[in-house]
Amino acid sequence: MCGVKIVTIGGGSSYTPELVEGFIKRYDKLPVRELWLVDIPEGKEKLEIVGELAKRMVEAAGLPMKIFMTLDRREALKDADFVTTQLRVGLLEARIKDERIPLSYGFLGQETNGAGGLFKGLRTIPVILDICKDMDELCKDAWLINFTNPVGMVMEAINRYSNRKKAVGLCNLPIGMHKAIAEILERPMEEVNVTFAGLNHMVFVTGVYMDGSNVMDQVLDKWGNQTVKNITGIEWDSRFLKALGVIPCSYHRYYFMGKEYLEEALENYEHNGTRAEKVKKIEDELFELYRDANLKIKPKQLEQRGGAFYSDAACNLICSIYNDTRDIQVVNTVNHGVISELEYEEVGELGCVITKNGPMPITSGKLPKAVHGLIQQIKSFEVAACEAAVSGDYDKALLAMMINPMVGSQRYAIEMLDELMEAHKEYLPQFCR
């Protein structure tokens, strides 16, 4: 049959309208025949709301794209060409626990970093690996495009514990950084070449080029308080950035400004609510908008959600693979020696030429000695977390918790681990054997 079949697992997500918008505007290059939105019974209501909005958007665009909604993942996956994953095991209630429980012990609680990030990975990795098994059976030639967090940890698990080689991880952070750099330089994004290297939520800009010249120093002077929606902008000291020699992402604040962010997080924990609780409120407001039968476009308010442009980046990646465009995009894939601080077969976040056979990593500049230790420590945390998620071994989970630089306490690591295990036991059956 002509056209492309795409399956989105976590189809009831608030991000789905952006995904649909992305497919609509690329239809001439990426003719999506069927878009299947898949969710779980607990997400049925949101799936139906988002699915009806998707149908209205496609109808308004006048395109022959069929939207299907189902709670049966296997039914949807049969003969798919691309599968995208944007799921959250335990829904936002689980994220609230990931943030509030560490904070109750005086440690940063965060969705993809520290103790909270560990537990999101422990819940998520077994589900993603099950999806990979289903794909091997039902659509073995399909590409898996994952933007379920923690992306780096999830992709490391896919690479180590599945047979799926056609898998790419994606984050909106590099796109946001590229956009911010172009704004600083007062030039369109296409006129500014930016190179990246590192890990997911720990990626660095290693070079900025404009008109044939390296203009990194200009950007380092002005990088200041650039950040993303879910991380407030304590300003970077330009002297530190110049000494570092590379541009850090927003999430580096949790490591280079840990005390400041802990103080702020504890204040919010006591008085204003965690980021997860704010996101839940934003989501509730978005779904009220989505219910409106007259709404036929992605609402502007979605950009306040914190992950804006994730879905558009996914559409762009799928389009590039489908058309073998050989353009350069920043994705999470096997390192293959490009980042010397990682092992050859470990997953990094780096610039790649995107082909019909997948991403081909390209050299993007050497990372400075000052960040080698941090990169390797976080990668060792990801690897230990993957081992724990797959084995259900408590001791390996404790190892992952202990070696994370946002914890640094044996006593509290054990106490947090135990409380988080109990709080999430419904979604951690591998530890309850």
C-alpha cells in the first residue's frame, strides 16, 4: 500500500497535537497513510480527547490521513513503518513522587536526573523492551523513534538488552539550544552551524560556526541565563563558561549549581509545589482546550508544557530517514568512537548524518578535560540503572543510586531507594519476585 504507517505509543499525550501538526506540514514529503494512537486503559479518556482533535486537524488540512485509536498495542504495531514512544509509566502521579520523595530527604528530585531519574528509568525500561519484542515480531523492519525520558538511559537499555538496531533516541534540548544561539547571533538557524557532544540532558555545544568562522566566544559571552521551561534561569558566570570552553545545557545547572537549585526546589516543595505538580495543572488546562470541538489546530499554550518541539523534531527525523536526506541532526545513538570519553558501543547524544539506514555519527570536537569525569560518571549511572531495571536486582539499583552525583549519601540513598521502591511497587514487578 502507498503511504506510511506510523504508530505512536503514548498517543494520549498532550504532545500528540504537535506530532500531528508535524506530519500535516510534511505530508508532501512524508505521506502518512495511517497514524495509530495507542494508550493504556488508564489513559483512555485522554486518548479519545486527543484522537478526536487529531481527526479534526487532519480534516481541516484536507489530507487522506486516517487516525486510529486503540488500547491494543499489538493490533496497532502490525506492519508499521515507524513507531514513536512518548509514554510515562505511572502517569504524572509517578513523576510527582519522583520529585517529592527525594526532596523530603533534602535531595533534588528531578524527572531525569538523580533519584527521580533513576526510578523513571526503572519503571520505563522494561516496558520499552517489551515494545521492542513486539516490534521484532510484528514490524521487524520498522524504526523506533524514542522520546520517552530518560532518553539516554532508555536508549542504552535498548542497545544492550534488545535485538532492535533500528532505534533512535530524540530530545528537544539541542534544537532549543541551537535556536537560542541563533537568536544571540541575530541570524536564522540555518545560517548558524552548531556541533554537539555528550549525553542526553548532559550535552555540550562544542562549536558554533557562522560565515566560515568559529564564533563560540561571542556566544559564551552572552549565554547567561539561557534555559528551558522546566528549569529556572540562574545565570551562568561568563568567566566559568570561558574557562570551560564549551556551552552547557540547562540540565548542567543541577551539577554545577546544585546547592542553588536544591534551595529553590526545597522552597517550592514547601510552598509552591514541584515542577511535576505545575505540569499536571498545565496538562489539565490543555486537555480542557483539546475538548473544544471547534479546536482544529495545536494550541499555542502547548509550548508552556516544557517539552515543546519534541514532536516536531520526531517528525523531522522520520521524514529524513524516509527520504534519505542525509542532513545533520542531533540524536541519541551508538557512539562508535566519536566521543572518546565513552566506550565504542555506548550511547551518546551527538550530531549525525541521517540516512535511510539510520544515523551516522560525525566528529563534533573534543570535549574538555574538565567535563570528562562528569560524563563518565553519568554514563556509569545509566549503565547501572539499566542493569537494575532488567535484572530486578535491588543491589544494582542501590549501586546506581549511590554513584549518582546528585545523591552522595549512603544512609539517605538506602532510605530513598526503599521509599521509592514502595511508592512505585505497582510499576516495578521485576523487584517483587
